[in-house]
Amino acid sequence: MDNDFLVAMGYPGLTARLKRLNDAFVHQTREFYKERDLTIEPNWHMVFLLLEKHEQLTVTEIAEALGLSHPAIVKLTTKMKDKGYISSVKDQKDKRKSQLQLSEKAKKEIPELHIYWDAGVEALKEMMNDNQELLKQLKIVEDHLDEMDYKTRILNHLDL
Amino acid sequence: MDNDFLVAMGYPGLTARLKRLNDAFVHQTREFYKERDLTIEPNWHMVFLLLEKHEQLTVTEIAEALGLSHPAIVKLTTKMKDKGYISSVKDQKDKRKSQLQLSEKAKKEIPELHIYWDAGVEALKEMMNDNQELLKQLKIVEDHLDEMDYKTRILNHLDL
DNA sequence: ATAAACTACGTAATTGGTTACGCAAACATA
DNA sequence: TATGTTTGCGTAACCAATTACGTAGTTTAT
């Protein structure tokens, strides 16, 4: 058996490697939180950061910012509410919306969480040899994907 | 709202971007297959390639090569069997194992599938500006992760 | 002012994966 | 040769996400 088949495959192995790498990060982040008895989950991180920056946001706004479906955000934020990290206020101007914000508990605990998140960033940086090249290369692909989607690109290459 | 919050976040946005990018590729590949009335799924690709290269493999071998759990492979290959792409033979030397291989149908259809997969590779290459820099950068992170896991690295940075 | 279209978001059903468990076969060892 | 341990893999329960759908509220057009 190959040392690493996905790597050996080159280009076609890319997407599986993206998934594998992400799964590893999420898994180990979850382990880390568990070990420290933190009752937060890995995918809450970006929601916390968003709400630190924006004070209040709707479900749809969060979904768009994170590139997830709105039902995903409903579930995620419901859990965060259950744990007391998020409070929601019905929007008075538009009654369909509810504005989500960090609770007092969240604001009190976030400074400690930032210590862990910062350590995570340092760990990441270290694994990336202290440069942003991976991020840059990702951006290139993301930008291309925005310009024209992958399916269309495949079709174009078939017609040649 | 930011143009792209995950990108703006830099390092901490990385894992969410890996997921988002992978999801986009998988989604659009699925759409492509559907449009061409191909009854295959995106994550079968690597299994096809593995079995082209290795003639016959067990569930566990495939799981290890792809970095997935064995139950994932059981489900995936069961579907491929149902569609007639994989046949399995009980291993005579070790009766716990069954050796999976490409069916005749698979061998007949694979040349056509390669046309599509090749177009996909061309599309990918194009999005990566015809270079392997992203793959190289990924490899760096993967190798570091193999050396020492992310959780341990976070802990190390906390102790400083 | 009313009808039509659109938007926000909650819920249900489905999906692709995971961990946990169990059992049978194989292997190692006393 | 019996016995404890490991391995392979199937099944069950669970989980995080998706798509599809319903409904109430908002906006637009006539």
C-alpha cells in the first residue's frame, strides 16, 4: 500500500485531502475543548468572532458570512443559546428576524477562550511554517471558483 | 457585512475555508454527474482509482488509504456493489476479509469516466494557476500534523 | 388597498460521515 | 491444545450538515 495514496494522486486527491485535513483539525480541537472541560464546540468559534465584531446579527447574516445553510445556523445557535452563550431579541422593525448577540456569560468567558484560540492560531502558524502561503493559494482557488463554478469549468474542458 | 469574513479572519478562518471549499467541489461534481446521468457519486472517484491500481483490496485497506473509517467504506462500497461497479470475493486464506474488485461493468465504463475525471483535473489545475503550490502547502501542514497532532501543539503553546 | 412575489427562519427528512459495540476468525502464548 | 488478544468487518446509534417545505412577515406592483 502507498504511503499516502491521496497525495500520490496529485490533483484529483485534492478535495479528499481538504476534507481529511479539516476533519483532523475539528476532531482535535474538540478533544482539546473536552480536555479543558470547555462546553463549546469547534464550529462555534467563528460565530463568537462574528458576534464580537458585529454586536448583533440575524441567522441569515451568520449563514452567509460562514458559507453555511440557514438551518445549520439555527441548530448551531440554538445549542449556543441552550448553553447560555447567545441571547436573541426579536427585531422590532422586521418581525421575521431575530437578532442574535453574545450573552453576558459569553462576554465574561470570551477573554479566556481567546487564550485558547490564540494558542490554536500559533499552532496553525507553526504548521504552516509561519507564512501565509497556504492561505494565499486557497484564496486563488476560491476567487476562481467565484468567477466561474467548477461544474462549468469541467464542461468547458470537455468541449475542447 | 464583510466581503468574506472567513478570509478576513486569516489563520483562524482556515479550517472553515477548507470545509467550504471541499463542500463546493463535492456539490458541483455531484451536479455534473447528475447532468450527465452518471449514476456515480463524487466520493467513489478515489475508490475507482485505488481499485484500478490495486486489483483487489479489503475494506480496511481502502479505509486506510482514504483516511476514512471502515464503516464509511462499508456503506460506500455497498452502494457501489448495488450499482454493479464492485464485486467482492471472500478471501480464502483469511475468512474475515472479503476482497473487493472492480466489476466488468466498471472496467467497461471507466474509460468514459476518465474523460470526465480528466476534465475535472484540468479545471482544477486552471483554478490553481497551473501549479502545484497549493498541494505543496497542504503537504507541509499534513506532514507537520503527522509529526505531532494539533491538540498537542495547542497545549505546547499554552504552556509558554 | 390588494394581490403577488420575495424573504426570514423554523422543522422534517435525508445524507455522509462518525464512534461504539459485537462477533467470528486469526494469531500468540502458556 | 486451550486461552487470551488482536483483527476485520458488519450493524446500530448518533451527529452535523444538507435540501425541501411551510408559514408568517415584508415589499412591490397595479
